[in-house]
Amino acid sequence: MLKFASRSPLLGQFRVAALLTRRGMRISPSGVRAIWKRHGLETVYKRLSALGGRRGGKLTDAQDARLRRAKRSLAALAGKDKANGRREYLQTVAARVFARQGYDGTTLQDVAEAAGILPGSMYHYFDSKDDLFAQLHTEGFRALNAAVERAIDGIDDPWARLQAALTAQIQGVVSANAIDAVASGIMFNRGKARLQERMIAERDAYEARIRAMIDALPLPPDVDRSLLRLALLGAVAWTRVWYKPGKKTPAEIVRTWIASFRRR
């Protein structure tokens, strides 16, 4: 496996894992990366640097060109570090790509291209696409909960608290901040069990907060509060599709919803 890093440094972990599997050595791409990482070879830049730095080591023209590109890529990230942080920059770009293409339609290469860096540079910050998306989800829910806390601070009336919380969530859904929109719209892939396991606690904690607000409402006994919660959260998430700035504000939208329930 380390021979691949030396002889074919441009090959990525997926290609190497496939080649090794065909040769009878079953190993996952993450397994290849783990071994490379243990030897400081987990990126193309590091593998090319190690090869070129050896005594008598010589890069081909293609490898030398790739190393120069990698250096420019890292320099670009270093510039972003001064402005708003490398990881934060990549997360913001990734959130926009996920919002546009969906989880399944997005690759780390797509994110790297949108960020203007080499694909291998993504692995300096994220182990995989799942890892990137889970980190986006965590950061988005942190921001969402903070926004809700600010919105309901000092409000005692249960209807007003719910209205303020849902308004804050819609503001996140339609926000220009793509990371806020990821969590506020509860946008995550339901089909991948391992990915969902990493994020379910954050989603459940937020739903529990909304559940407590709905439980505090003075509703007739025949109202199914669970269905009400699901309907409201679904309606909030759906605003990302139909919301148009300049028409009803998030506060006006939620006020209309709440008024329809209070009239029962």
C-alpha cells in the first residue's frame, strides 16, 4: 500500500482500494487513507512532497505540475484562513453546493472545485463527504438553537414563544447563510443510516424543544399535538422552495399559521 504512495502518488484512496481488492487484498478507501495518514501521506501534496524530497527522488513533469497546483491550492486556503477560517470557508462553500445539488448529487470534488482548490486539499479538514455534511449539520443546529434562544428570550406566552421560535427557524431557512439553511430546513439524507445516526441527536433535541412549546399550548383535547408539530416543522422546511423576498415576511407567515390554529 505504501508502494502505491511512492510509485503512483497521484492515485487516490478509492482507486488504490479498488486495485488492492482486485489483487486479493480487501481494504476500504478509508482503510487506505488511515494507513497513509499514519505515515503522513494522506494527501497528493504530501505524497508528492515525500517523493520529491527523497535522496535521488525525481518527479515526472505531470507530478511536478500537480505539486505546484497543490501548493497554490494550499496558499489559497491560507489566504482564507486570515479572512474567516479555512474550515468555515469550505463549510460555507459546501453548504451552497449541497443546497443546490442535494447530498447524493454532491461529491467532495464538486465542493473543492467550487472552493477553487484541489480535491485532495479537502482531506486536510474532512475525512469524507459524510464527515463534512455532519459537521455542517452540527454547526447549523448550533446556530439555529442560538437564534431560537434569542427569539424567545423574555417571552412567557406559549403562543408567542412558538411563533417567535418558528419565525427564527424560517429566517434561517431563507437566510443567505447557507449553513444556517442546512439545519433550519432540516435538510439531511434519510437514506444513509450511518450518516443519520451522527445527526439524529441534534435533530431530536430541536424537535423536543418545539414539542415542549406545543405541549404548553392551550389546545382542545382532540388536537393531535404530534401531528401538529410535524405539520409545522414540515411547513417551515418547505418555505425554502416557495418563499419569495418582498412578499410576506417570516413573522407574517408564522403569524398566519398560528392564527389558524388559535381559531379552532
